[in-house]
Amino acid sequence: MTTMTEEPGNPSIEAGIAAFTVTLIIRRFDPETMSEPIWQDFDVEMYPTDRVLDALHKIKWEQDGSLSFRRSCAHGICGSDAMRINGRNRLACKTLIKDLDISQPIYVEAIKGLPLEKDLIVDMEPFFASYREIQPFLIASKEPKDGKERIQSVAQRAVFDDTTKCILCAACTSSCPVFWTDGQYFGPAAIVNAHRFIFDSRDEGAAVRLDILNDKEGVWRCRTTFNCSEACPRGIEVTKAIAEVKNAVLSGRPSIPTA
């Protein structure tokens, strides 16, 4: 059922955009009072251009201040509001209400595979531990020529351009069935960030990273289900990057253009 609120000066209403009631069913958990998570439903009035993050804000501000979730930039850059929305990993700030089936309740829960702390918040430390282990920084033993910059061709940059887009939201890693069942697996995000440096012509640490990932909990745990690529809010071809790292492990070196 749609409703119109007659409020002077509201540009959305003046443009004739109707509000409607949406039901969100949120998986709640408070470690201080619950032994297991429960599902709780909320009815909120929204507009088609609102996002799931807006709905969560309305619930927290107007209905239940105890609802807990992470968010920061609200523009798909910080990656802190990754959660499962209708069974798919998404960023709440990039998921428009109009793109969901509002004739049905919208189910929202925390991402899987990481320890649940409260409501939609998980412990990200295991995720970042894997990220740190692949040494996500430039390794170079020499100063750049003339002490200025390390020159790189357009072709050399293009090899790893896609994997520079990662925002560390964990949407890809927490969508991986292997990660759900094996907490030791590095996960797609760590491999993607390793790829970003392994294939960087300016970096000298490729051999070290390939050795780290040539492990039973490294690239060989990937089962190529493509969940990670589908979940990435930045459109990174995650499965392709993992395959390229596998090939580099087998050949002993990354394939990088010489110029």
C-alpha cells in the first residue's frame, strides 16, 4: 500500500513520488542477552530512491536505537556496510529499495564466515589477518632512478588495474563456501590484493607472495564457484585474478609486459 505525505517544500513529494511501506526482517543478536540470533521485523516508510542503508537508519533513529551495524561514507567506497540482503552479499548503501521486490519482506543479516559480534556486525580481524599476511605493500630494494619515481608503462599498469579497486569490504570472501567451512583459507580478498602487487612491475616481492599462496589454504582451496565475482560491489573479476595467481604459482613468476 502506498501513501503520500503532504508536506510543503519536500521536493520528492512535489515531484509526485509516492512513499510506501517496506518490511525489513533483520537477524538480531545481542551476546549479552541472547544465546542464538533471532529474526525481528520492522515496517518502515521509504521512497524508491532510498537505499537499504536509509531503511536501517530510520529503524535505528525512529524505532529501535539498539540496532547495530557499521557504515561510514555511505557512497560505496569505505565498504564497511557489507551485509547479506535477501541472501546475497551487498553494500547496504548501494542497494536501492526499488531494485528489490518490495511486495515481499527484505531479509537482512550479517555476512557469513566471520564471528558474529552483534546484529549486523562481525569481527573483521580474521579477514584483515589474511590481508596482512600477503604483505599488501610495495616491496622494492632500490631507490627509483634520479630519486623521483618508478616508471611504468600503460600496458604494465593494465595488468593489475582491476585488482586496485578492492575496498576490503569482505563481500567476496564472506560469499565463498570454502571460507564458510574453512576458517584457515586466505579467501578471495587477500588473493586479490596479493595479485595487485604480484603483477606490479615495480614490485620485487612476487616470489615471496607466490610462496605464501602456494599452500593448501592458499589459491588451491579456490573451487571456482564465481560467488566472489558476483558479490564484489566494485565489479572486480575476482575469480579471474585468482586464476592468474594460480598460473603464476605454476610458472614460478607472474606474466608482466616488459614495457
